[in-house]
Amino acid sequence: MNYNSTSVLKLTELHKKYRDAIALTGLSLEVQAGEIYGLIGPDGAGKTSAMRIACGLLKPDAGAAWVMNINAARHPRQARERLGYMPQRFSLYPDLSIAENLRFFADLFGVTAKQRQRREEELMRFSRLGPYRKRRAGQLSGGMKQKLALMCTLIHTPRLLVLDEPTTGVDPISREEFWSLLRSLAQDGIAILVSTPYMDEAALCHKISLIHQGRTLASGSPPEMNRLFPFNLLEISGAGLKEVSNIIKNNFSPMVKQFRFGDKLHIAFRDQQLESSIVKALYQTQAQVKSVPPTMEDIFIALMS
């Protein structure tokens, strides 16, 4: 059976279990050309299992992955010819230069010498790594290594990119540059499935699925996710957050929910009239209180609970 779909990638009701551990429970999604689709969730959510199934590296217990109407489990070689996969630990060769790594992966994918030369120059300009083409991969910064890994994934001109947590451990500036490259690729019509544990990266995707312990909590565009948050939200910052938390707990439970995010406290509540009461109760503290829209972390926690 083939899915006569315009989707570049289609995952349908994927289930996967490792002994007693459930990795995926009914994951379904579609990625169109020119679209960045994010799998958002913490470690152990099932993101890597979904990506390996999409690439034909892992067989699902049930469901199917279709890469341009090719069943990835039944025809893994054909599926992989059409996609570029960047796992969490992409194996670059540290003793080879940037250019030599590119040529190695070009040979691996059967790219001809003429195509390789043209593609290599395109990718050097695209990544801005041209001035460093002779530098060994082992001497590159974390951000430059990720750019090189992306170049090696793109060398055979795939229509689909599957990127498993590509910005984990990368500094904020390099993360921003990497996402700029992804947006440019999407504008050129490439379909991108990317996983990340960073909730703030969800806003950079066209569509997302929030997943936890193999289960899809919600799917849609980032604005659609915001509409799933059923609470008003106050953000509290400044000194004395422990005192603030106790005041909220003693005076407003169970009418409110509170979540700690670093040096800030988020207070979620349904009754709009509670806001003035909360502000009044915190007046004598040193806390700064303001109304804010929900972050993806707020939405994720609300959906889990």
C-alpha cells in the first residue's frame, strides 16, 4: 500500500517498545516541502526513535514511515537516498579538513566529481566555512562542527532533512546561526524534521508536536499551541521567591498553579479576578509582578498535568 500524498515525510500511528519501555505510542505527523517540523520534548520522550524509524534505521512495531511515498521500513535504501540524516552524534573525522570531510561523504553518497565540486562550493558559501576549508574538523568550535555536519548531510542534495537535536550543547550564538541556515534551507523547498529539548526553539518551527514518554500531547503551529493554554499567567521575579511561593501556596491553593523557571516564578490561574488579589498579597514583598503570555514550557507543563 502506498500513500499518494504530497507530503515529503509522513509518519502514521507509529508504535515502538523496547522490552518493557514504551518509546512511541501512536505518533503521526506530516512534513511538507519548505516546512520545518519540530519534535519537542525532554530526553526519553521518543524523539530519536521516531527519527530512526523515519530514516529506515529502525522498524516500528506498528504504523509506518513514508519518505516521498516510499515505505522506509520495507525499502530503507531507497528512502535514505532521498533524505539527509544528522544523528545526535554525527561522526566527523577529526584528522580530515572541512573539505576532505565533505569529499568523503560525497563519495559515500555516490556524488560524481563534477557534482561534488559544484555542491562543495555552494555549501561553503552557504555555511560561510569557505575560509576555513583546510582546517581540521578536530580543531573546529562546536558551532562550526555542527555546520560541517549539516554540510555533509546536504552534500547529495536531499529533499528531506532529519536532524536529531542538532543544537544540543551549542552556544546561543551558534544555535541562532544554525537555525538561520535551517530557515534558508526551508525557503529553498527542503522539508526538515528537527528534534530539540529546547522549548524556545519551538517558536522557530512552522509546526510542532509536543511529545512526552512516547505520547503526543499536542500538534500544530506555535500560535495554535498558545491557544491550548487555558490560564491567565503572572510572571514573578526578584528577591524572595521562596517567600512568594509560600504566600501563593498558603493563600491561593488550589485555585492557582505555580511553576519555577530559573530565577522566575510563573503563576497560572483561570479566574481573572484573582490577579488583583495576588498582586495585593505580594505588595509587601520585593517581588516584581507582571502579566505575560505563556511560554512553550508553560504549555508543555499544563498539557502534562
